[in-house]
Amino acid sequence: MRARLLGFLLLTLALPALAGESAWQPASLVQAEMREVQSQHTGRSYRLYLSRPQGEAPAQGFPVVYVLDANLFFPLLSQQALMYQPHAAREGREAVLVVGIGHPHDSPFDLAARAEDFTPPAPDLSDTGDRSGRPQGGAQRFLDFLEDEVKPLVAARYPVDPQRQTLFGHSYGGLFTVYTLLTRPEAFQRYYAASPSLWWNRRHVFGLLETFARSRPHPSVRLMLSVGGAEQPAFDVAPTDPRQRQLAERRMLDNARELQARLVDLGIASDLQVPPATDHAGNGFISSVQVLDFALTR
């Protein structure tokens, strides 16, 4: 009896030590890596995330998906890419490299940085519809950063297919995605703009569309637009609160429909998805799980 009691006491005394050995630790993603980059174009620091494809690269290199707001969206896409790889031979899937561009911030978004990086330059930024008062109009600098600094770093790390590059962005990131297609369409072959903020600066992007329409020849690219069904109130329903009034003013769905129709008229492959009863945040997540299939479908 005394021996059993002594054993019990020793086990009780050991429990705190055992608990300390299994304390909670920061989690890391499987098969992913990260580095910080100081941009010469924007003067800002970024976190660059890479998934690590398994196995040998295709002869032409890996297809690449570039993901904006990576602090939030990169974990979703990188782990999805990892899950696809064991089924490549059976289901005809391919290994894909996911590249995330985020800000050195522990929250999902750096609101001030993305408001500047993702919004187009414009002669007049006095009434953009963004009431935050943050600097805006830095999209050209940010696009130069992607093209001149990020892409070479990625290509130096893994063999990539320069003809199979996809850009994904949500909200302001979706606006930047559309801006890139209209101003430098050769930068990527596929564009996925989820809930793009086409309302920004009195629909400034539609002015860019006019310039794009006059350019010839039009590039062979493909655009996927998505807007949640709950992102714009029905026309016959009076908004009942400030948020609903804002949604009615921004006309997220109407703007996306107009952009998609006008691009189709120009011969640009463009589609629009509208998940029913889905709000702005929900559409970002729904869209994020569709990007890889969109990028890899031939």
C-alpha cells in the first residue's frame, strides 16, 4: 500500500513537468516557407509565402497561383494544393505552386497598406468612396513590385511555367486584379477577382476599361468574377441600416455584371459566379477554394 501511495505521489508531482513539456506552441503550415521582402518600388516590407510542391517539376515548370492578402488566404490555398498532389495521377490533377503576398502583420489584413497597394492611381483621389482617409492609388507601384521583384524570387526558388500564371484577389484585392488585367494583361494568363471593389473612386476602373477596349489586339486571358448574392440588396427592398445603404450604393453585383458583359463583347473570356445568400466575407472564402481548379483547367 505504501509503495502504491508513493507511486501516486510521484506521478502527481510529475504532472506539472509533463504539462510543461506539451505546452501550446505556434503552429506552422505543412510544406510551406516564408521570407520578408523589402520592395524598392513601394518602399514597404512584405511577407512572401511559398508552398512546396512535391515531386519533380513538369518540363515547362510549375503553374503558379499568386494570392493577395496572403495572411488570410495563403493557408487555405497552400493546403488545398498539398491535398491535390497525391491524387494527381488518378484524377488528372497537377502540382501547383502557390505564392502568397502578405504584409508583415499578425492580423489577417493590414488595412492601411492594402488600401494603398491595391487601389489604382488616379488624377483625383478626393472622393474615392473609402471613408478611412488612408493613402490610396499605389497599385502601379505594387504591380511593379510583383513583376520586377516577386516573380524573379519565385523563379529562382522553383521552376515555373511563365505561361500558366494566375492572380487571385478579394475585395480591394479583386479591384487590383481587374486593374492588372486592364492595364498590364500580359502579366498573368488568368485572373480571379472575388467581390472586386469596382465602386471605388466613382467606378474609376470603367474608365480604364474604355482605354483597354481601344487597345488591339486584345490578349488571350481569362477572367473569373464572383460576387455574393447578399452583397447587393434587391432593387425593390428599401435598405434598413447603414450597412445595407452602403451595399445599395456600391452596387457590387450590378458593377460585376456590367464589367463581365463588356469584356465578353470585347472577346475576353469572362465568367461571373454569384453564390446565393453569401455576403462579402463568405464569398472570399468560397472563391478561394475554387481558384486552383480555375487556374489548372486547360
